[in-house]
Amino acid sequence: MRRGTTHNMVYFLIPALALLVFVFAVPLVSLVYYSFASWQGIDARLPLSVNNYAALAEDPQVLWSLVRTLFLAGATIPGTVIISVVVAHFLYEKVFGWQFYLVVFFIPIILPIVVIGVVFTHYYASSGMLNQILGFLGLGMFTRLWLTDLKTALLSLVVAAVWWEVAFATILFYARMMNISPSLYEAAKVDGATERKLIFHITLPELRAVIQFYVVLAIIYYLNQSFTYVFVMTQGGPGWATTTIDFFIYLNAFKYMRLGIASALSLLLSVVILLLVQAYLAISKEEET
């Protein structure tokens, strides 16, 4: 009876397994095949070769797009963590109006990144709010076209990304802090601990695992999800100044029609992300033991 029940359960799993194979396995196998194929027009042709990977090695924009992506992540993640930890701490302390602040910080999460990109594009425009504020404060000499200036274009994306990331990280850290015993803070306050000491000696140690998880998640996010900010706000410009690795894949696939090269770069990026995940799991396992 049990054996028959097991067989019946397997039959029920077949449609789900078939769907998983269709959605994940088939595209992955196709990606590997196309990364070695020679593209002629819109078709992948034999023979298979490593020409696509050789072309990537010779293209300097591959390295520079990766550098820009890592800069975007490196400039965004530390600031996001610092701001989010401080905000989550004061939400946990239930400062005056904390429920209102919690709702305000949650708002960016429910907004699509496309909407955020459009809003910040108008914010950075020549007659946008940022330049108007600078002019009102008598700092008109600092006004500029933020998204078309080589010096500020990528930093402008960083600010937009931080605005969204702080919302997500704050909620993540605050959820973890809800499980911290209030007695830890009460005992520290009795001993005369300041808010800074509470953050550094209680909040940060208690949030360590969650912060590590967020950092790895954020790095993976910027490696393959910064496309939306770039596409909506700058289209990779001015020049190549904001072309990140995922936007460079898009350019090769849909603008230059070098689909084999785009597939090869996508596969390499997938391998890097898998290695990051494995490294994080290994580090987490060592800390648990």
C-alpha cells in the first residue's frame, strides 16, 4: 500500500518536474550551446568553438563594465548597511513617530524600480528638484546635468539605488531585531551606554549574520539586476560611463546582435554568482560549527 502511494505521488510530481525542466534546464542548456556557437544573422551555426570567449578576452569593455558594476555595488552596499542599521535601531527603540517612519521606509519597496528610475531621472534633470534646491541655497555653481556628466552619472545611479536598498535592508534588519531580547538594551542603558555603544556592541553583533546575508544578496543583485537603473536613467551613457555588466550583455544581444558573445558573458556571470553563493554557504557553515 505504501509503495503504491509512493508511486502515485511520483506521478503527481511529473508535471511540476517537467515544468521545472522546461523553465530552467532547457534555457540553461541552450545558453551553454549558444555561447560556443557561431552566430550568422539570427541563427546559431556549427561548428562549436571558443571564439566567443576569445572575443570577450580581447574586448576591454568587458573588464570595464565589470569594474563599473563592482563600483556601483561597492559604493552602494556599505552606505546602505550603515544607514539601515541606524534606522532599524531607532525603529526598534520606538522613537517618537516610529510607526509612521516604518511605513515611510517601506514605501520604496512597493514601487517598481522602473518607477524609481523615472522619478530620479526627473530629479536629476536640468530643471529638476536637485538643481532647484542647489539654486535656492545659493549653490548654483554646483548645478549640472547629473546623468550626462562623466563625473556624476554613475554616482547618481548610486544614490537612486541606495534609496531603494535602504528600504529593503531596513525592513530586513528590523525584522531580525524584533527577536533581540530587550533586556540586553535595558541592561546596557542601566550601565550608562550611549546610543552609539548600543549600536556597536549590541545591534551590530546581533545583526552580523543578517548583514552578511544581505551583502551577498546585494552583490548578486548588482551583478545581474542593475540593468533597470541603467536602462531607464542613462542607457549606459554618457559614452560607456554607466554601462554595467548586465547592460553590456543586453547591448551585445539586442543592439549589436552578437548573441553568442552575450550568451558566453551570461554564462560566465552565472558561474561567478554560483561561486559567490557557494562561498557564502561555506562561510556560514564554518561559523555555525
